[in-house]
Amino acid sequence: MLGRLAALLTPGPEDRDELLAFLRAAHGRELFDADAFSIIEGALQMSDMRVCDIMVARARMNVIHIDDSVNAIVAFAVKTGHSRFPVIEGDKDEVMGILLAKDLLRFFAGQEFCLREMLRPAMFIPESKPLNVLLHEFRLSHNHMAIVVDEYGGVAGLVTIEDVLEQIVGEIEDEYDTGSGDKGGDDIIAEYGGRFRVKAMIPIGDFNEAFATAFSDEEIETLGGLLIRHFGRLPRRGEIAVIDGWRFRVMRADSRRIYTLLVERMPDAPCVGYGMPDA
């Protein structure tokens, strides 16, 4: 009875910011642990994110050509370690369907191999689709991968259900992932539309060299440290900072550290001729 009376006298949160503040206070009182709070916060923030924020850009997609031999396909599947591959045709870059790596077992079982007959229908989505809507569609369709198309209908990239879930629970690593943070071990990865996915642990000196910037590394050593100093605290997923004409969006973070940033130069910033580091 006293609890109901207190609820009537103390109104609940009226918007999401108030709800997050309420949950943060509950976490501060140790009503649940940091991992649980990070998951709740990620789920709430996911509606603000779009497919273009997390997709794998076309240049980084591992694809199979419809005319590839079965031996070449098997070798490529072993090399990449992926379980699903978009299959394209010729120079048109048209996605014909999705090949599941497990379907290659038919070849080793002595069955006739016909790539066109083994393809599963591809799921096509726009870049602007909210992540919470995409997750719901993944669940309904039982798809684990979707092809992202731009406004002209061209292939802009791909996104997997794992990419979406990582926005809620944090980095998901398997036996094919190397190191910590983003998969593949690259500190800087070019994304679609002139943006770059950058590991927060990259030394500021390396970032300056790659992008011709001049951020000071006298007091801090990493790009993540630069963001923490700018905010005066550990930033949360989805938060944005603009520093010296560069826009940094926190893509992956938890209650302990920042993992990944999405970086782009602001349109009105002076052109500095940045580029990718030499291989």
C-alpha cells in the first residue's frame, strides 16, 4: 500500500532521457550490474541508429561470383571463415542470392554441385532503415544477413544480425575474430560515404598520420582517450563529439571503455588531404 502511494506521488519518467537517468541511478544503487545496464541502454538507443551506421561497406564485402568454381568457393570460404556469402553476377555487381557455407557439404558428400540451385533469396533493405525495425524483420523472416541498397538501387553494403545484436550486447567474438574491438585487426577501415570506422585504441600519432590531423598526444595516447577528455567522462554508445572539424560517433562502448568510433570530416572543415595509411 505504501509502495502504491509512493508511485502516485512520484511520477515516472516521461521520456527516454529521463528513463535512462532513472536506470543510471538504479545502477548506481547497485540494483543491477554494469553489463545489464549496458544492454538496456544499447537496446533503448538502437532506435536512433540506422543501417548505414553499422553496415559493412561494399568495398569490404566478401562476395562469390556466380561463375566461380566449387574449389575456388571452398577455398574462399575457408579463408574468410564466414558462414554466408552474397553471390554476384559478372561486372553488374547484381546480387543473385546468398550462399550458406554449410551447403558446400553436399559437394563433399558426392552430390552434384550447382551454385544457382543452392542460392537462398537475398533480403534487400535501404540504408535508412532503423536498427530496431531491422532486428524485428530478421526475427520474422529468419534471415541472418541483408543486402543494403542506396537510393539508386545499387549495392551499398551488407549487415548481419550479429552486427545488430552487437549494438545491444557489445562485441561478439568467435574463433575467427582476432584481437579486441572490431574484427579483422585493422585500426582504420574505410566505410561508405567518406566515413571511417576507427578503433578507439589507435594511438593519436597514427591517427594524425593517417588523416593529416594535429591532435596533441602529450597528455593522452589514444583516440579513445581524446574522446574521454572531451566529454569529461566515458561517453556512451551513440554519443557524438565534434573536435577541430572532425565528427566522432561512439559506435561501440560499454561501462569500462570505448571500442569503436565512426569518424568523418565535417563539410565546412578545411580540406587537409587525408587518406588511408600505406599498406
